[in-house]
Amino acid sequence: MRHLAAPVGAAGVTRVDARGEAGAEACGDVAVIEVTVDDGRITDAGFRVRGCGATTAAASAACDALRGAAIDDALRVSAASLDADLGGLGAERRHGPEVVADAVAGALERWHGDRLGQPGVTLRDDRVAVAMSGGVDSAVAALLLAEQGLDVVGVTMRLWHDPAAARAERSCCAPETVRLARDTCAAIGVPHLTIDAAERFRQEVVEDFVRGYAEGRTPNPCITCNGEVRFRILAEAAALLGARWLATGHYARMHGSSLGQAADSSKDQSYMLARLDPGTLSRVLLPLGDLTKDEVRAIAADRGLPAADAVESQDVCFVGQGGYGPFLERHSGMTARRGEIVDLSGAVVGSHDGFWRYTVGQRRGLGVASAEPLYVLATHAGRNEVVVGPRSALARQRIELEDVVVHHMPDRALDVRIRHHGRPLRGHLLITGDATGEVVLEDAAEAVAPGQTAALYDEGRLVAAGTIVRAHAGRDTTED
């Protein structure tokens, strides 16, 4: 009643450094939170509300909590904290604190986002920025680090999703994941920051994916996202938050400053992080590397984390329902275009409606009659052509790489992986130039496609990784 009788900040603020808005007229509640920031502290906060008394009271409670608060404390404002400040509104009025918490987070997101990439504060050795996706893995990663005594701050990146496609059942690009990540941080008792990374994600991940397919390659956007883009944005956020360390909920292990496979081989995600540069790896913490998924879920359930039962995220989350083909046609300018399917001799054996709908190693859906099973051996963008042949023709023993990142180089055979859960193959890496190399396999690999990533390991530790340019059947050039 105090917040309704004399609401704090109802007149707004004189100088608006950042503004956040949440809710919708259709739902009946809209909250706008405005803040003034000086020297890392909220010196003034105000609100504007169109909605019920619960939303007005929550906005007043939020401004009361924000005024004079350090940025860290402002990042702790959540629906739970506002509801507690109001004495518990009950489930029917919980929407008020939720809308206001979204607006507060939006204002702080805007303030930090305007400074992303700029010099931040002095990095603290006990502070870690944890990438929070809203899932159980990142939730438990943050919890474990906090229980180890580290000063944790959660960072959630708002990513791009194709507006023309329905989302997958569980997508790390979905808006609800942001709220779930914030609620998780509130349950753990740590600050939470959202960063709007949608446009950068679209430019650096989505456009790279679309361009790769248009050129006849098979890029892996999850490696570009997880192993490069997300960590760059996380590092920029960490600079503003004073966090020396970067952490995620990936299943992989750190051995000093080198990356290694997880104890649970069925969940190992070191392949997804293979593109990380050594400088970034030296700052990375991966607290789930020695745990299984069942153990992680048990920890989340035991601690009562909101994400304990969260559904697993889907690969290539931004594509949404409908698959690669329709997505690429919407965003690349490529339209259904009849082309030829040819065999190894060049003879036409069928037709297709677009080379980008086929991937190396594909067997089903070719629409070609044959006495033996046929597989896609290659696609040629310039000719809009798909080449097919028997399974034996998929075998490759020499793989050319570009953009090679080398961590160390043991003089012995290595384990080579060319896909996330692919069977490791034995091979040797030869450095052929500046950031180029060649892998010579002892046993042939199948379905090696340009654009994929080859990751090389020595006794479970990452040695090097590179992008596949082309692959050859023989182990030397005379056999091609």
C-alpha cells in the first residue's frame, strides 16, 4: 500500500541515461523504467506505468531499490526480489513484478550495450562472467562457481531468430530463455545482465552460414557461435563487469590453458569450442567437464534451480521449424532452380531443385534409381550440380585446412574429428603455410565436406583445429 499511496519515481527522471520498456497493451500492463547513472551507481530512477496496481507497486519498489544502488546491486533486481519487497503478491498478481523486472533489465541492458567494446573497469581475479542460456547446464555452471567462492555474474545474450519461422521447442534464441536465466541468477543470488547480441549474431553467424551454403560449403554455425562469437561478446561484457574469467556450461575440460574432452564422452562439446584462440582459452572455466548430464540435473533439482527441468536446446536454433532448405531460400536469394545430378563419369542420372538442399554423405531423398545405394559426393554451386556415387567413393584420406589454430604440436599420430560426435580417426597434421595445414589420415574418413571443422586431439586434449577447404581420396597428390 505504501508504494501505491506514494509511489517512488512516478514522475520519471530529469536525465535519462537508459530506458527499458516491457509488457504489451494487449496484455493490459506496460512498464517503462528510466535510470540515471554516474560513476557506476544508479543516482536516479523513475517509472511510467499503464496497467494495474500490482505493476505500479512493483515499479515503485524497483525505483526504490535502484536509487543509490551500485550497478551490481541493480543487476540483482528480479521478479522474485520485487515480489518479496511487496510482501508477496501471490500468483495472480505476479505478472506485475515480472513485467517491471523485464523493464529494469531492459534499461540496464541498454546502458551496458551502449558501452560494449569500450574499455571497462579493472578486472578482478575472483570475478567470473558466466554465459547463461536459460538451460540447466549454464545454471549449474554458475551455481558451482558461486559455491567455490567466486564472484559470479550471469550474462545472457539476446540472439537473432528467423522471424518467418516458428521456433524450435527449446531455442537459446527464444525470449523466454532470458527470463529463465534471470530467475536462475536470482535463485543463486548473483547479478544478471542481458546483452542484445541479435544483430552481431545475425551478421557473424547467420550470414556466414547462408554465404557458406550459397558457395557450396557446409559450415557449422554452432562452432562459429559457441567457439567464436559468443566468447567475444562475453569477453566484452566481462570487461564492463570487471570479470577476469569467462565460463560456460559446455561439457569440456580445461587442463591449464588447454582444452580437453569431457569425462562424459556422450556429452563432450570440446569440438564446438575448437575454434577458440589460446588467449581466450587462458581465461576460460568449464565447471561441468567432470560431470554427466544426469549429475547436472540432479544438482539443479537438489538446489531448486528454475532451469532444473529445462528442455535441451536444438542445433542451429535460429533456423526454427522447417529446416535448412526453406531458411536458405528465404535469406540467400536462392530459389528453386532445376539442376543435374551426375555420376562420377559425368553422366546425368537425375535432377534436383537446388544444390543447397543436399549435403555430402546424404543418401536419402536423391530420387535416383540405381542398382546400388548412391550417396552425395559433392555439390558444385557454380553449375548447380550434385555429384553422386557409391559409398566407397566417399572415402578421403587427405584433408586441406585453412584458418588453422594451433595450440601445440606433438610429433605423433593424433585423433581427428570432422563432426561433433564423429568417430575419431588417426592422422597426422602438417603445417603448410600461414594458418594453413593438411591432415593425412591413416584410415579413410567418409562424408568430408568443405566448410566443416577438423579438430585434432592428443590423448583427449585439443591440439589444433581448422576449416576444411577440400579433401582427397589418396594420401598423396599422385593418388587424387
